[in-house]
Amino acid sequence: MIVGVLVEIMNKNVDRVFEYSVPSSLEDKIQVGVRVSIPFGKQTLEGFVLEVKKEKTTEKDLREILDVVDSDVVLTKELLELGKKIQEKTLSPLIGCYQVMLPKALKAKKGTEVSIRYETYYSLNPECSILLDYPKKQQELIDYIQERGVVSKKELGEFSPSSLKRLVEKKVLKEEKKERYRLSYQNEKIEKKELTEEQKKVVSTVIANPGETYLLYGVTGSGKTEVYMEIIDFYLKQGKSSIVLVPEISLTPQMIERFQKRFGDKIAAIHSGLSDGEKYDEYRRISRGEVSIVIGARSAVFAPLQNIGIIIVDEEHSDSYKQSDPSPRYDAREVALLRKEMHSCSVLFGSATPSLEAMARAQKKVFTLLELPHRVNGKDLPVVEIVDMNEAMKHSKGHFSKILVDSIQERLEKKEQIILLLNRRGYSSFVTCKNCGFTFKCPHCDISLTYHKSSNTLRCHYCGYGEKSYQKCPECKEEALSNLGVGTQKIEEELEKYFPTARVLRMDYDTTSQKGMHEAIISAFRRGEYDILLGTQMVAKGLDFPNVTLVGVINADTSLNIPDFRSSEKTFSLLDQVAGRSGRSEKEGKVILQTFNPDHYAIRLIKNHDYANFYKQEMAIRKALKYPPYYYLCDIRVRGKEDSLVYQEALKIKNSLEKNLLNMILLGPSTAGVFKMNNIYSYHIIVKYKQVGNLYSFLQKILEHYQANVKIRVDIDFNPSQML
Ligand code: ADP
Ligand code: ZN
């Protein structure tokens, strides 16, 4: 027997199938899709079996595989095929396309060991007929087990271990080891809600027309999640499974709980808060068909469910669905559409602010558009007040305009809750000298250092470099250093000063990095132990607190300044999301946006939650500037340690593209975004195109050309989520 093995090494040169022979003792265990351990050069590595055959294709003698790692298939037929399609679409090594689908425990990687937990169980041995007249202690044990059937070792903690051992030796008891999952889901199910007429219509359309792709455009609080659950329930009753993708940031315990309450232990939830062992357990439950619903972030799109009925992508506009680094630079939304072909299932994209790409496809009837224009509570969307900070600064307290201060005060008195967003997207709180203009930069990366108050250090958010903060400017020696950016800690201090009795809870990267903290913050706020929830983007997504009646945005426009053609779109959707946290139940909600750009359309149109006009204006701009959805983009990144060499090679690539591609627009090489990172210089070439033509085959040639070049690295990113 001969097997073709794809080896774990992530390198284009090795990214093909290598043939090995199989010793006859291992032949029974071989199947396509299992991992094997193999000699490779001087090392012992792991790889996936992609082919099983009788004849080798070379003259050379083959080496033998050393072992078969798995007893069950790790990559199903569908995943094997899916990986190949992703490779074609992203031009990344095939091995990476498979590894990204799997939890760490199942990746081909020598030396990763994530174990299965076992629990020992005892029962009466049916072959033993004499159950009486044992010593007292042993007899008690026998009686206990006889009453209960199968009992875990844990439960027998009170009995003497030696009696247990004796009875097993005497074959009175049977000892069995069974796998035990680390997580458990309760099976308490709650009554579902009676859907509104609007919700019912959406549900009935989707279930009546399987195999379609839908875009559900539903305002915040319109009950999209309830709609998802109803559709999933329908498929569950048909014996079909479902995947729900949500951005990692909104995959909160609150969200998981909602699904769990409805579907009990039929769900598996995969998120970054799980340990490798927990992820492994969840994955096994999925591949064994023990669950029918998988809810998770980007990579959950690969969940090895059989017989999928629907794949739902919530907050479809989120850029977290695109993996930008490392390769494969895949887009989970595209993968959902690939799996749709394989399962003939439906795909539903949902959002309160659909991406322009999705809405444009809906307009062209590629996707079926469904709408939920009203909130479930029958109330209007919250009133939005835009505060021009150019004016309001004169009477402000710190970063708070008078009107925001008054509104906060009013809610505090009424014992209602408040969410405050500090928009820090693309924003760094860098330190400069007010005297000479000196800024602190990372010595390895072309990026400003960020001030961290708690440790009094300056840190690089790219490479982790850190140094102690200074008193005086190292250039001009003046004590004129200012901390330009506003951090959540600074705002928290101001809140303490202006609202000394308010109970403030901060949710940002620092306060949620520990396991379980995110969860703890959300439930404490929900229980009403705090008045104000202050945070970054995290407070904008998916949270549902009935007592929140005021949302304040400290600085609505910082995200407008990032050099990315999507900055208006991202700002609009962030603001609309966070605004949607207000007034979600009985009480009216209000939103206050503080901005220095009150006339910018992305801000102005939020006032009336006017997505339709935003879409129109933004589409006109995209058309004029030849950006998506009118054109596709491809970002070619050329990197290396020697600046001039990298530039020369980038220029060569650009010139050869110019000669070989028809009807495409080429930009660069440019040093957009972070030019130097970890002492690596990078240049970008951007290709804009309407029809792919020979782009893929030509880029493939370029990649092959640079494969063996150790000084230059070329990476390709199709439809990049960020243009930095
Ligand atoms: P979205 O996902 O569109 O923001 P949700 O599904 O979170 O909206 O619904 C908003 C709130 O309304 C939630 O608290 C939800 O439980 C509630 N809700 C949704 N549908 C109904 C319904 N038909 N009847 C009563 N309450 C509902
Ligand atoms: Zn750095």
C-alpha cells in the first residue's frame, strides 16, 4: 500500500503530496483524511493522508510511514475538497487551508498534545452471578451499584478504593473508561417567543425556498436573532444541522446562553475563550454528530457537520470574517457560499448595516433581500442627537459636552443605565512633545508607541516592544510631553470626577484579557450592579440590556481618519450598532454622538438611521474612485529586510503585471500603512479589476518565481479587509 501525504510544513516548496509506503501492520488503520507520522529529511513530522493507492509514481524507493495517528478521519471528504477550493481562491499553501479548519489538537503538528479526558465507570459484571455474602464494605458497594446501574468513580468517592479494586479483580464489577467532555450544556429549555408578523414572514420565506442566499437587513433590535433561532429549529426538526457565525467580539456569553436556552445540548459553541482541550471536545461532539447547531466565530464555518440546512452569518458586514494574516487569507462569507454548493443548503447574511458588497448583490438579485424595518418592541429607533464638539468644547467638562453630562445625570437619577463608547478604531494614544513635536516610535516598527497608564510604559501594539515612560522629552529636554490619545482609563477618571456616585464598569482589551472577565462584566452590568458601562468597540456589538436608555459616543469620528476606503462605512456601522444598544425594551432610548465632523455624511445620516441614503452616497463614491463593490481588489505584499532590494523587486513585479494583465488598474508599489514591522520592510501593489482574466495564473507564476528567494517574500491578499 502506498499513501500520498501532505506534510505539516508551511512552505510552498513542500506543499505537495509525498509518497510513502505503508508497513502491512498499519494498513488496516489507513484511510484518506487521517494523520500519519512520517520521516521527513532527518525529522519526524506529521501529515494528512490525501491518497491511498497501490502503485508509486516514482522510480525511487519510498520511505515507510511510522505510525497512524488517528483512528477516525480528521478531514472528511467534504473538507478535503473545500480545502482545495480555498487554495485556488487564495493562492495559499494547501496544508494551511487544512490546518485552519481544525482545532489545535487535530492539526498535523508533531508535538502538540491535547488529551482526551476520561472518566471511569463501574457496573455489575453480567457474567458474575453471585452477588451476596461479601465482606461488609464490599457488599455495601455492590448494593449501591446494583441500585443505580452505571456509576462514575467520582460518585463512589465515599467508598473505600481498595474494596472497589478487589471487586474488579474478582470480576464482580466491570470497570470501563469513557470519554468525558470538559464542557457541559444544560438541557433546560425555555418557551420560545411568539414571533411578530414581520418576523414570521421572513422565517416562512426562508424555509419555503431552500438553497437560496438571503440578505436579512433588519434594524437593531428587530429580532434577527429570534428569526435565526426559528429557522434553525425548523431545520432541526427536519434532521438538518445549522451553523451560526458571529464576530468574535459579539460571541458573548449572553448570545450563547440565548441559543442554549432554546436548544440545550444540541449546540456547540466555539470561541476564543475556550482552552485547547475544550475546543477539541466541542469539535469531537460536532464530528460525531452529537450536536446539530454550531455557533462560533470565523473558523466555525469549517465545522464538520453533516447534512447542513442553513449557514447564518450574523453581522455580515464585520471585517472579522476575513482572515488577513496568516495565510490562508480566506473570507468565511465566501467559504459559506462554497459549502452551500456542496450541501445544497441556504445561506443567510444578516445585518443592521449590510456591507456595500452584500447590499449591491441583493440589489442585483444575486441575494434575496429580506427586511425587518421595525423594532420588536414597537418603539422607534432611539433618537440621535449630534453634538458639534468644535462648539461644545468651550463648555465641556473634560471630554464630556454639557448635554452629555446632563443626560448622564438624568439617567443616573432615574436609575437607568448608560453605555459609553470610546471609538478607538485606528486610533493610537501616542505621546508627543508639545515643545518640539517629538513622537515616540517603536525602534522595530514604523509605528507610534502607545502610553499605558497602569504600568507607566510606552508600548508597541505590533511587536510588543516596551519601554518605561519618560518625564522629559528626550529631544529637547522640556517637560512638555502630552498623552494625545484618550484611553478608556482617562475617561474613567473623568467619570469618577464628574459623577462621583456613579458606579462605572470599564470593558476594553485590558479588562477582558483574562479568561471569564468578559462574561463577568456583562453579567454584573446586566444585574444592575453598575450604572455606566464604558468601553471600546466591544460595547457596540450584540449586547441586549433592557435598562439601557442612553448611549453616548465620546468621539464619533476617530474612525473616519483611518486611511482606508472603508472608513466611512466602518464608522457608520459602528455608530449604528452602538446606537442600537439604547432603548431595547419598554423605555425610550436616546443616543448622543460627540463629533468634530458633524457634517460628514457618515455622521449626519446616523441621525435618522438612514442606511438607504448612506448606501447611495457611499456607492457613488466607490464608483467614482473605482473601489469595491464596483471593482475587486487584490493586495500584493512584497517584504524583506533590505529596503532598497524590496522596492526594486516590487517595481519589477508591478512592471511585469503591467505587461501581462489586461484591463486592470495597478497602484504602487507604495509604503501604505505600516511600512516597517519587526525590522521587515513592506511594499504594496494594488490590483483593481472587474474581471479576473489571467490574474490568478499570473500571480501563481510570480509566487513560484519567489518561492526559493530567501530575501524576498511575496504574499497575496484577495479582497483585503483593510487597506493599510
Ligand atoms: P437583533 O438581533 O435584531 O438586534 P434580537 O433578536 O436581539 O434583535 O431582539 C431584540 C430583543 O427583542 C431581545 O431581547 C429579544 O429577546 C426580543 N425579541 C425578539 N423577538 C421577539 C418577539 N417576537 N417577541 C418578544 N420579544 C422579542
Ligand atoms: Zn514594534
